[in-house]
Amino acid sequence: MAIDINERRAILQEIQSAWVELRNALRSLTEHEIVETGSWGPYSFKDMMAHIATWERILMQRIQALEEGREPPTVEDIDAFNEDDIRRNQHVSLREVWDRFLKTHEKLLELLERTPVLTRELVAADTYEHYREHLQDILEYEKRRSPHRRLKRNSAQRETSEGRELPARRPSLARSGRDSRTLLVLKRHRLVVGRQEERRSPPVDDIGRHHALANTLHRRKLVHDV
């Protein structure tokens, strides 16, 4: 019997809501934090992303087997399987892992939107329950690293205040217009003041004549005194 449309919608909504939270938490990390060994147990968050995509692929294989009336594949030793899978994917670049993480989930959603075998029991462990489990790992990591993050942020702020220039802000058109008008007024003021100074200051030739006349009068005074 096919699943009720409202139940399908509710399952898909819960899956996508939990996955988006996980994806956003991963995006909040730096590249170094994602690839750092020891951020997720003895492994990295890059390993976690590959691990989640692997279990989504296994879920798709199970759904396809059920649709075809076959026995779905099972994993006997989950811990050993996870360790082997992580080792196989550790050489893969972060870019490739991100691509696999996003595209695998997109394919899973497409399958879940149409498959007649969809049930919560079938998908919960490999989707929203799995996403929430690893979201908690990221949140706990951030809690442990929060003092370190604050120190890095404060250090960056100190470097900026000690001489690193901040990106120049583009002035608004209104402010730019006011600044232009102010400069124009100042230029006009300097021109007016300059002209007044010119009128107040005698020409260089006049200064010379004044000095010559003063010297002549001084010499006449000396002769008269003698």
C-alpha cells in the first residue's frame, strides 16, 4: 500500500529540516576545522560528510531493492564498515567530499519523493536521526573551541587597530554630494581670502621704494646732526 501523501510530505520535511541544519553547521566551520583530524572523534568533519553520504547511498540501495522485490542489503559489523569506509575516503579532497555530500542528498530526496515503499522506519536511522546525531557532534566541537575562536577574533581586531587598513567604505551619493559642495565652498573661500591678502600686501617694487626712501631720510638726518 502506497504511503499517504501527507505522511510523505511530513517525512520529507523532517528529513530536509534536519539536513539543512547539519549543512549550515558545517558551512559555519572554516576549511581548517573541517579537515582537522580529531574534530570528530579520531577523525575529521570531512570524514563525517563522506560517512553521511555513504549511508544515504546505502539507503537508496535498500529502497531500490524493496521496489524490485529483493532483499535489501545489510551491514553486519557497522563499526568495522564505518572505519573501512572512512579510510577509503580519506584521500578524497574536501571539494570532492562536499560535492558528494550535496549531490547524494539531492538524489535521495528525488527517490523519496516518488518511491512507494517509503516509511519512517525505513529512512529515519539514515536520515534525520543520523543528521541530528552528527549535528550534535559539531555543536559540541564549537562549544569546546569557542574560547579559541574568540581569541582569534580579538587578535584579528588588534591587528586591524595596530595598522592594518580596513576596506574603504564607498560613500553614499548624498554624502558625496555634501562633500563636493563643502570642497567647492572652501575653494571659493580660499580664493576670496587670497585676493584680500593680495590687496593688503604691497607689491614687491613698492616695498623696495619704501626701503630706499627710508634710507635716504636716515642719511639726511645723520648729515643734519653732524
